[in-house]
Amino acid sequence: MKSEKVKLSIQKRTQKSAAQLKGCRKLIDACFERWSKLLVLRIDFGFKIPDEIVESNYHVDDLKHEFHSLDKLVLLKEFLRQFLNNRRHNSILNKIKAYIFKFEHGIKKGFHAHAILILSGNECQKDGYYAYEITEYWKKLTHGNGCTYNCHMAKHKYKRLGIGMINHLDSEKRMVLDECLQYLCKADQAFIFRTLDSSEYRSIQKSQKPKKMSNAGRPRASLPSSVNKKSGGK
């Protein structure tokens, strides 16, 4: 662990994590600048776990199963590409204004993606409705082979919420949302699937920042400075 090679690898991972977090924060801030309220959805996308893996109680040998093959990552990326492209034709998906996907791999879940989906709070109000419809669409898109984890079905389990409707002046919810970004961009994982650490298969995928609104009209109130300090200058 004291070798220069290991130290350099840790340094690169930390720098990459910091750069990813900075980019995600800029995207969220741009969304709050564009829309005064955001409807924030948190959904995980993946595939159903084969029965033989469940029955083996997730043994390390399961990593040899095709469920953990690179083909599954390629398939996940392809389905999410279709998911995003279909926003043009689907009345639910076209409400998504911005997105962040964090791709991960685990012995229990295989390849999966943690998603933050941003909708305009001025257009959409019911986060539970949109989260449910999107999870159902994922199952349809994957021909019944996909599965999801819908955080909005378990909102009662969270002491502090960074999902659902968030006003740009709501410092508490914005800090919790920022903590979620920090978690997605974390660099202290004990194991990272090498393919997801490459330039070909990026672990973080996010949308472009939305265009700013015209400055004409009544100026919007600023976020309290205390929020900027607590969230590390965000």
C-alpha cells in the first residue's frame, strides 16, 4: 500500500471522483437556475437476478456466470440509451429535463445504474407517480427482464429527504441532494470493476446543462450563503 504505484492510483481515483462531483454539482445548480423548483427522482436500473445465483446465496463463483459478463454492461448501456432517446415520443419520459447515471457492479446486483432524474417542479408535482411510471416503462423496455429500485416507495425510511419536490431556496433538501451526489461520486470503494474505470465505459454519465432563461423580469432570490458553506462551496 506504500508503493508509489498504489499511491498514484489512489491519487488518480480521488482526482477523478472530485472532477465528477464538480460536474454533477454544476449540472444540478444549472437546473435550479433554469427552473425554480425541481422534482428529483431517484431510481436504480438493472436486470433480474437469475434464480441459480439467488439460490447459491451470492457466492464469489457466481462471477463466472453470464449475468456478470461484459455483455450485460453493454446491454444495460444500450437500454438506457433507448430510454433516453424515447423521451421524444413518450409523454412521461419527455418530462425528464436532466439526468445523472452512476454505473456500478456488485455480486448481488450485477451491473446496475443509480439514477438521478430531474423534472421541472413547475410542470410536475407527484414524484411517486412519475417514479412508478418510469419503473414500469423500464420493465416494458427490457421485455420483462429489467428490475428497478424505486426510492420513492420507501420515502418513510429516510430521516432527511433529498428527493421529491425541492425549491431552489430549500437549503436542507439541497444539502441532502448534494450528499447523494457525493455518494454517487465516492472514491473510497474497495473494489471497482476495471471496465467501469475506463474511458470506453464511463462510470458517470450525465446530461448537458440546460440553457439559461432570459434575465428579463423579476430577479430570483439567492440561495442563503450558509448553504454554500455547508455543502463545500456548492
